[in-house]
Amino acid sequence: CTLDSEVALRVGGDFFFDPQPGDSPVNLVLIAGGVGINPLFSILLHIADLHGYQEGKGNGHKLGTVKLYYSAKNTRELLFKKNILGLMNTFPGKITCCFHVTQQRSQICKELQPHVTGK
């Protein structure tokens, strides 16, 4: 987003992301804390599948970028972190993530360091 961009927010409840072929591409910002990552991780996997199909078959989906912001107490509590890193590596520039930890006391592993901010 840039200054004066229009955004739509959805907090909690029933929500999904199901773009149809021919829809205009949208850029998503997903924000999760703790176990709240579960539905957003499903959306992230769906987007990765669509990117894979788009690259392989040209299925008509026009996809924007996805930026995930995910916070937890420490890196041990970042669920699906290895899967998320894998998606970022598979779809560079299309899927990105910033992890944030609030109570990390130990060293952050090298694999996560470039993607983690902390208190």
C-alpha cells in the first residue's frame, strides 16, 4: 500500500479468498498473531496453488502479491514457519513474510534472521 491507497479490512469471523479467472489482480496483506495464523495459512496455501497453476498451465487467474505479517512470543511459537519460508523461496517477490517476536530470549536461527524483527 502507498499513502492514500484504498484498503479493505476484515477481522475475525467467516472469511475466505477465492479469486476467479478473469478477476482483476489484488495485492493482499495478511496479519496474524499466534494461532490466528491458521485460516491465513490456508489462504496462503491456496494462493501458492494458484501461482503454481498459473505458471504451469495459464489458468486465467491474475494474482497480485501477498505480504504476511505474523507475530508470536518467540520463534518457537511461529507455526508453519518452515512452510512459509518454503513458499517465499518458491514464489520470490510474490509471497513475502515478516515475522515479529515479542519475547524472544534466545538467538534467532540464521534461516529466520532476515525475516524476523523483535522487541
